[in-house]
Amino acid sequence: MCHHCVIDAVKSDMLSRRSFFRGGLAAAAGAALAVAAPPAPLFAAETPTKAEDLTHELYDTFPTYFGGQQLFYDKKFDFAKDTFNLYELRVSEHTGTHIDAPLHFTADGKSVAELPVEDLIAPLVVIDIAAKAAENADAQVTPDDIKAWVDKNGDLPAGAVVAMHSGWGAHLGTEKFRNASADGKSLHFPGFHVEAAQYLIEQPSIKAIAVDTLSLDFGASPDFIVHKTWLSSGRYGIEGVANLGNVPAKGATIVVGAPKVRGGTGGPARIFALV
């Protein structure tokens, strides 16, 4: 066989082998993709059409659980003098619409920075107790309230954030939002009952509970038992949520903009729902 014929034969063989391996690799890649199924969707609704803000505007006199100021501004640069504005802020982690990380009530639980990002997007369940809260400031979400929601709406969605809508946001800007007793020794606003927290802990995929008041526990709680029970299970909480009356009981997706502060026990957050 001539020299050029040998070269042409080798080239032809190499091209055939390359085509074979390319096809084999493509087939293998396709098989791998078929085996590695995509993760379950995080969104409750397939095609949300709007976003609802669930965050209160934070300001220096925003009401706090302990009653004192928890946000302070120190202006370091001013536009008139420096051509830009810049504030240094001093803020309590648990101020305004904010996160309670497991570390808040445990010795070594996850910090706010350690919350998995997939836990910050979830189907939103809204349990409405506004009617009984209007009659009793010490109203609590109970297992019966959760079961009534299930009877009406079906099973709790996997991976949900379960929120209490008590209507308490309407009292923001008034003394009733804290609703301190005459002697100042107790507060009176709605929250979760510990039995409801325990019921939800038994649903292993539930990611968080949320309230539209200053505490996961109802205001008159003597021992923060819901905080201790829920946060020690490794889940997080959200306090001071706004506008829950503007989202449906089922079908919205909550997006929790938790701060990523190393070692933080919580922090103010921007939270919204896709509806």
C-alpha cells in the first residue's frame, strides 16, 4: 500500500473512532442526567404573577420585645460635605422583621449564616387566627388551627414555612403592638402554642414558623417554651412579618432574605412572597 494510502487509512480510522467516542460520551452524559433527577421545586405556584412585601420598614423607634431602642444611626459621611451619604448602624439582631436562628435558643445550633439557602425559599402556609386574636390578645395557634387549615386546604405542603396571621400588624405604631400590662411586667399578643410547634416538628420537612407579632411565643409566655422547643429542633423562626393578610392561605412562595452574618443568632431580613 502506498505511503499516502496508509496515511489516508489512518486518518479515516481516527475520525471514525472520534465519532464513536463522541457519540458514546454524549450517550453516557445523557444517561447520567437521566439518573440524576433535578431537585424538587421550591416554589408553591408554577407561575406567580406578583410579589407581596412581607417586611416592615425598620426605623429607630420600631417597637421591640424589651421596649428599648434597638436601631441607632451614626452618620459618617454627608452628601453636602463629602458628595456621598453613609451611616454606621448599631442594631440588635432581633429587631423589626427578622430571623431567629437555632443558635438564638441553643448552645451550638446553626447560626443565621449557616441556614441552608434551600431552606430560605419555600411554599407559604398562612394560618389565620385574626378573629380569635381580636377577641383575645393572648390567642395562640394550636394543633386544632393547623388541622382546620388542612381540612380546608389539604395536606401541609412539603418543605413549607407555616405562618400565623393574627392581624396584629394593624396595631403597629400604637401601644397595642407590644400591649404591655399596666405594671409593665407582661406583654399580650398572639403567638404559637407549644403543642402546635411540637405538631409541626413531627412533620420533618417543615422549614420554619413565622408570626406577625414580636415573638414566636405569645406575649404572656413566662418561659419562651416555643422558642426553646422549635429552635432546638434545628429549624428557624421569623418574627414581625408584615402583610400576611394580602397573601392566600395556600399557593404563595416565601423568599427569606436572611442576613449571612458569621455566628449570628438572627438578624433583620427582607422577606417577600411570590403569589
